[in-house]
Amino acid sequence: MEFDYIIVGAGSAGCVLADRLSEKTSSKVLVIEAGGSDARFWIKVPVGYGFTYSNPKVNWCYNAEPDAGLNSRIAYWPRGRVIGGSSSINAMAYVRGLAQDFDDWEKAGAAGWNWETARWAFERLESHCEIGTDDRMRIRGDGPLRISDLREHMHPFSARFLEAAHDLGWPTKDDMNGVSSEGVSYFRSTVRKGLRCSAADAFLRPALKRRNVKVVTNALVEKLEIRNGRATGVHYRVGNQRILARAKGEVIVSAGAINSPQILQLSGIGPAELLKSHEIEVVQDLGQVGKGLQDHLAITHHFAANEPTLNNRLGRKFGQLLAGIEYVLTRKGPLSVPVNQVGGFVRSDAAQAVPDMQIYCNPASYTTPANGKPTMDRAPGFILSVQPCRPTSRGEIRIASADPAQAPLIQPNSLSTKKDLEDAVQACKLLRTLANATTIVRVTKAPKSPDINNMNDAEMLENFRARASTNFHPTCTCRMGRDASDSVLDARLRVHGVQGLRVVDASAFPNVTSGNTNAPTMMLAMRAADLIIEDMALARQRN
């Protein structure tokens, strides 16, 4: 059980790393995953994420602590616990973010992570299946990850959202991942031939064709082995069997923004006071481990429609049956397309230098009970949702005990800054503006309660506090930065003060990007592999 690289987590980042680090067949790679197989029907079917949303067999099913900024509500935080991680249970929206997001990373101390570098890494990930000027599908790019333009298969009602953007003078575009990201478009999705294309599909499965890659599933990591200031292995258990895997080269933690800081803290790397309170020996007093948590909050309103929407097909058993038959026979139809169909980056007002809000428009209305399966409404409806792009509030992840099986504490600290309070009101105003676009008014039978049209600023803020929810984009809990006073990692993703140890996943973001975080996470792992390979080559030269 000795490897050149041990990767903790077979999620979005870990799968990319497994592929890249095993390209040199002399390098032995071990991937340790807490969950099991992703060979499940509702993982592969694009619309199936409603069925994995609260399934503990593939999902950690976390709950945050009562959040004072959201009226002390307890939010449900699903996270992938399965091969592919959250890329196996997410809504498959592929969104790079805005160029300034990555320039801001560099300003925060992550040298070398500017937009030009990030764009190059994105391009290496991607192959796009898109409609050409001759109306035929074509493939652009040769990366492993398939990103598909599914507009031809989306519900016709989704065109109304683009018409509404035109009504409001917002730019409309073919792809929000272009040179300029401002504007509204159909979402590009990580879907290939009617099936989800997760990080496991794109990267891990090709890697497993090599003999130098081993994956262990249903394995709970207990702690890292640290000897004389260097990570030398990983302690984990499968069932009742405890195992120590040793690393000749590096240990790379890619367990996500919640579990990566948990694993470091369990290993004695973190705030000394916290570790001592749980009788964990302090290996490295690193106060920022678990700190800096950022996430996107979205406010969502539902509307009854006077035109057919997805509810007309999927809101009743017979329609669901027909859609299922169509999907099984053709890999087409409403089950082949995620429900998130139109969205983009817009400015809340003309004074904003760059887009500061992301919108989501779904041609369906549904209810999502806490920790429950979303249920499609029977009558036609649609959803409008707005999230502020760059929150400034910072939360925290910290262990609740020294038991690795006990969930860590998630404290979001939502709306804890003046800017975020102002952005919450602006998000509600923007949603109202969209709801009153000429096209949306024409297709709206009635707004569902509460009606945002009659709210003043104070009522909008209360509406946000009472109803906004996480958009499932936790980041920054092991962030890159200048030194141990402001971060956990240096710009090469190495843990301050511990040799042979890196963290590569969304927890490494210095600050949250403006949009969905799955694409930036895979981009980060693609470039991280370059850094790891470079550093390993230098180490071999010195030896």
C-alpha cells in the first residue's frame, strides 16, 4: 500500500487529478472515496438530480447550523458522496464565471491564477458539442469533458426567458462562457449523448484503464499520517478494516469545501484551540483551516403560467411515463435535459462596472421540501431566481468531535456584511424587474405567494432572509493566499508548514467565483496537476 500520489476524494477535482497524475505510468496513484459506485439510473439521467438530492446513498445530506442572517433557519446542504462527487448529483450547468473572478484570485495572493491562466486551463478541459451556423451539431475542442448545447431539446417555453431579456435590453448570447460573459443564454450542460457527463465519466474512467491507478470506495478517511512535518500517508477504514496507505510523493486532499477542512482538522492541522478542545494533537497550528467559507444565496419566486411548461408533461404520472419511454428509446425528451435551462450574468443597475447578479430561469415550477425529493407542480408554471454573484460574508467549517464519522459544523454567517444586505435587496429588485418584462407578464397567469411586486425595500430584505437558500456553491475553506495569517495554502496549493500535502478542490478558491462552481473546480484541478508534476520533477532532480 505505497503510492506516489494519494488523492482523498473522487469528486470533481479528484477525478481530474487521477487522470492527469497517472499519465506517467511509472507513477502509482491511489484514490480514496467515501461513497460508492455512480452506476445509478438517476445519476446518469440528466433530470435525475431531483432523485439524488436527498438520497443518503450518494449524498452526505448535511445541514448547516442555524443561520442568524436567514432568520436562524437551518439550511440543507447536499454534497456528493459517490464516485464523481457533486459532479454526479449537480444540475450540470457548465459556467466558467467572469474573467475578473480569477484576476481577483491573483490579487488575493494566489499568484499565477489570473484569467489568462485560468482560460488556458478551461480550454484543456473542454470539448463542446454545439450547433454550427449550418444548424448541424459539431464538436469544438478536444478536452475530455463534454459540454453540450441542448437548446434544441429544451422546452419551448424557455425561449420566453430570452425574449424577456431582449425586452429589458439585456444582451443575449449563444454561450455565457465566451470572451464576454455578460448576458443571458441557454445553459451549456455537462451532458453527452443524453447522459450526464460527470468528472468520473470524463476523467476517472479513462484513468482506470491504466494499471497504475487504484480506487478504493466506501472508505472513510480518519486522518492523515504526518511525520516530521511531512504528510506520509492516509489512515482510512472500509467497514471494520483499518488501513494505512503510504505516500512516497504527495497526499492531495480533494474532499470538497466541507470535508477537506474536516480532514485537516482531524489530522491535527488547524486552529490549535479547536483541536485541543477535541483532544487532537496539534501538528500544525493553522488558524485559517475551515475559515473563510463563502457560498451563493439565491432568491426564487414561482409563477403560474398561461402557456404549457414542463409541468404539463412531468407534473402527472401519465406524462412522466411517456417521457420515460421516450428517454429509454431515444435518449431524448424532457428527461434528457436539466431543468435549469436559461440564465446568465447581468447588472443590477447601470452603475455596476461588471455584472453583479446571476439569474436562473426554469420552464417548470416545483416544491422542494427540506431534505426531500422535489415534486413537480401539476399545473403549468415557471421559476425565476436571482443570486448575488460575489458575497463578502465569510462562514466557517469546524469539526464537532474527533470522530471522523460525525458531520462537521457548517456555519454560513449569511448576510453578515452591509454589502450583502444591500445585494439581497438588489437581487429582489432585479427579480421583480424580470417578472415585469413584457414577455413574462404576457405568459404569467398569476404570481404565486408571496408577490414581490408589492414589497418595499425593507420587505424585500425580509423576503430574502425568510426564503433565500444556498445555491450549493460552498468554497474557500482552505483558501490560497499569501501566508498562514490569511490562508491555508500557497499559490501552488501546498498547505502552509506541512510538506508533501496539498488541497485541490473548491475549498482552495481565495474567493467564490460569480457563478456555478463545478467548472472552476475542474479547471483548478487541471492546472494543479501541472504544478504537482513540475514540483515532483524538481524534487527528483534535487535527489
